[in-house]
Amino acid sequence: MNRYTLLFSIYLTLVACGPSSDELSPEEKYTLDTIFQRNQAKFKHTADSLCTIHRDSIYKLVVDSLKAEYKEEINSLMGKTEEGK
């Protein structure tokens, strides 16, 4: 875990244990924005890597799901049911 993620986690823990408020203070907004801007490229790279890794399996799952729906729709249009096979 890198240093900024650890600091951000500690910060969130402390904020969650503190008094409740609906809005962040300007200092909190600035701190969070700074952390995000510094790590945005790494976040994007990680997200892109995850998309690349899982793209084929997600694509296959979506295609299989669509095929099943279309098959069910065709069968219902033709008056067939699962029981009548």
C-alpha cells in the first residue's frame, strides 16, 4: 500500500470518528483534491489494467446472456415453452 493511500485511509478513519457534519471544510476539500490529482494517473492506469484483464470474460458473459435472452424471445414468439422441448 503506498504512502498516500495509507494517509488517505487514516484521514477517512479520523474523519469518520469525529463530529458529524454534512460538508467538508475547504481544507479537507483541498487535501482530498490534492491527493486525487497526485494519484489520478495511477488510478487510471490501474482501472485500465483491470479492464484489459477482465474484458474478454465480461464480453463472453454479456454475449452469452444476450444469446439466452434472444433464444427465449424466439421460443416465446414461436409458441414454444421450456416444458415443450
